[in-house]
Amino acid sequence: MKNLLLATAAGALMAGAAGAEDIKLGISLGFTGPLESMAPAMQQGAEMAMREISESGLLLDGSTVTAVTGDSTCIDAAAATATVERLIASENVRGIIGGMCSGETIASLENVAKANGIVMISPSATSPALTDIEDDGLFFRTAPSDARQGEVMAEIVQERGINSVAVTYTNNDYGKGLADAFAASFGERGGSVTVNAAHDDGKADYSAEVAALAAAGGEALVVVGYVDQGGSGVVRAALDTGAFETFVFPDGMVGAALETNFGTEIDGSFGQNPAGEGEGRDTFLSMAEEAGFDGSGAFSGEAYDAAALMLLAMAKAGSSDPAVYKDHVMDVANGPGEEILPGQLARALEIINEGGDVDYQGATAVELVGPGESAGTFREIQFTDGKIEVVGYR
């Protein structure tokens, strides 16, 4: 009898081991390009979730998770597409955390991910064009659409007593989409947009663009750009010429590089970026600090949530096959079920493995609506003594 029990136990262990796999997830972010200063903390956020789930030993018969990174450059659609092709064809990833910027995300989804049936969950691509894109149920995002951000930004600007603004935007899907959403919402509130003009990234001098913006006038300049590229170039030219003193910064500009680039020169300026509040965010920030990175960086929490959602969906589906688990992302993201915060992914897997339901809240109070995008919470920031100060959430 003892030998029979030992044999049975050994057989069970072998069966469990046979079901385990090393699941590779791709991380396609702009490690070079206009948001390169944001990418490392986003990568670390995603990898922290992967590590937490892998170390639990509770995913798909003890499967492990390995991250494979690729540089999307954020703005070069061809480079991003090649990166995602490599991750899928050569690395055999089972999903992609990315892209980072909207244009390259659209290109990667339409040209590669759809054709290969690979799930993409972007932590930061915010263009309204992604809301209705034909994605075969493969695309999700943990950052809200810029249609919502435009409304929030208009609300903040008006509440600060500013009734007229000039707008400059980076000349791509993200920039135009957010600039237009803001202009429409601000106009509906009775505000005046004196000019809504594009700027190109990669220029050494933005004095001509700033001169045209200044000629149109406005109490403040809304800079819908990239903090590591033309957005900062426009701000520098505006400060040097005295064209504007107050700036409004949306998500692509809200990063530590603003503090480094301008310090007290932009005191009184303000803006917003997607970010949750409450216990989930506080826990994530503590976990990030313990892991050795700054979790307060833009979209780092969203990257943690993107990876967690993808892996919990696999657990819910009982499969790492994207064709199967894509139908379970919304199941784990929303209620009903036990609420799950950062650091509780092992608990989530226990519940799922027992046939229960989870309501993943994560670092950013996740609630996916419509075609699988975040309903969105934004933190309002302002510059005080050369530093980013959080003044509230919306």
C-alpha cells in the first residue's frame, strides 16, 4: 500500500510538471525616443507583476513567467513593428505588454499582432483612435483614452481661472487626438483656443513655432508633446523668449525630466496624467521602492496592471494560448469577485484555481469599459519650488 501511495504521488507530481511551461511575455516600450526616461520604470512595473506571479507557483500547474524586452522607439512604426515581429516569431511570446505610444501601437497591432493572434495590453497608448480599432478582441489598455483626458484637462484649466490658451501638439496620432479632444471640451465650457498647431519632434530650435503661438495669444500654453523631445524644446523656447510663463502639461510631459530640465522656471504650471489613488497605489509604490525603482513614474502602475491582467486571464482560461485567454481579460478586470490589489496576485490565483472570481483593482483602480480600456482616474499636478506636487485626483 505504501509503495502504491508513493507511486501515485510521484505520478501526480509528474503530471503537474508536465503541464508547467515557461511563459514568455514581450515588453515593447520606447527605450529610445521621446519618452525614453519613462520606459525603465514601466518595464520594472511589468516585470514586478510577472515575478510575483511566477514566484507564487500557482499559475497553470506551476508555470514560470519570463520577460523579453524590445525597443519600440515610441514613434517609429516600422521599428516597432519589427520589434513585435521578433518577439512573436523568434521569442515565441504569448502576449505583448505594449506598445507605448499610440501610432506605433496601432501599427504593431494591425500589422503583426492581429495576423498572429497575439494579445496586446498597452499601459500608455491613449489615442481615441484605439477605442474603435478592429482588433479581433486582442487589444486592451490600462490607460484611459485621451477623449477622457481632454475633458479632465479642460476642467482643470477652467477651474484655475484660465479662459484662453494656445495649444501645441506633437504631430502624430497621440498629439492630434488629445489636442482636438481638449479643444472641443474647452470650447464647450466657454474657453477659447487661440491656436491649435502641430510641432515636429527632433528639431534643435522651436523659436519659430513659439513665435506663432505667442502671436495668437493666450493666458497659458498647452503642450501636448513628449518630455524627452519636442515638448521640452517648445517650453525652453517659450521661456527664453518670454512668450509664456504658465504651461499646461498632459501625460506625455509629466515626468521627472521636467524637474531636471526646468526646475523653478515653470513654477505655477500644472497638468495631469493617468494614475490611481488609494490603497492599491500606495501598496504598489511601497513594493516598487522595495524592488529598487520609482513606482510614481508615469504609467509604471499601468504596466504592472497590464502584466497582471494578462497572466490572471491565462489562469482564468486555464491556458496561455492567446486565442483562449483573450476572452477572459475582462472577466478578471471587473466584478463580481474578490478585489485584488498589488501584492495579492498569489491570492488571486488561489481563488481562480478554486473556480472563484476576482475583481482586479491593481495599482490604478482598474475598471475596463467598452472594448477593453480603462475608465480612467487622473492625478492633478502642479509645479511648486521646481518639483512636481500632486494636488488631487479626478
